[in-house]
Amino acid sequence: MRVVFDTNTLISALLFRGHSSFLVELWQNKALTVLASNDSVAEFLRVLNYPKFKLSILQIEAIAKQYLPYVIFISINKAQLPDDLVQCRDIKDQQFIDLAYLGKAEVLISGDMDLLVLNGQVPFQIETPTIFRARIL
């Protein structure tokens, strides 16, 4: 199954080991094909560097190694997006819609209401980690 994760979902799964932690095992066991773009990875690494997390460079590298080796990079070419592709009200989250569309994802996993309200308006599912878990496990 081809999936896209928003940054908050990744941080929750990797850093806090909360209700999203089951996702790590799924992608590391290759039960999921994780799609990422240069922009989504840059945002992920930028967020890991937030002072509030108090992570050292070595800790950030260790966290990134739990994710980056498992992703398939998708090149984002805006010219390949249809003119009528739904636009997220939070422009910073549009990258996940674009990535899921161009990567032919089956699901975008997010807890962000700006993305969740778009479910049904795109050719893939947009689900919370909890809904995704209930559906596949």
C-alpha cells in the first residue's frame, strides 16, 4: 500500500511512540510503501531540529535512519498536477496532497483537520492514524 505521512504523524510515530507508533513497524517491515518528496523530508528534518525537542545531531540522525531508508522519493512537478486538484486551506500542507496525488498513494495519513476535511475530494483516502489502523489491522 502506497502511503504519505504528514510531518506531525511522523514525529508522533518516531519521537513520541504514541498511538502512531504502529506505523514504524509497518513501514520497516515493508507492509507499507512510504512516499516522500524533497520538501516533505526537509520539513521533517527541520521539525526534528526544533529546540523544544532538545535533540542532538546524533539523536536526529538516529531518528532519521528509522525513516529515510524506507521511503521512495517522488519528484514533485507542479506542471503534472491537474488544474482542478483540491487546494488545502493551509498552504504548507498542500505539499502532502501534491505528493499523494503524484505518487499515486492510496492513503494520506494525518491528524491535521486542514487535510482530513479534504477526504472524498481526492483520489486517495485521507485518514487519521487511528482510522487507518482500524481499517488495515
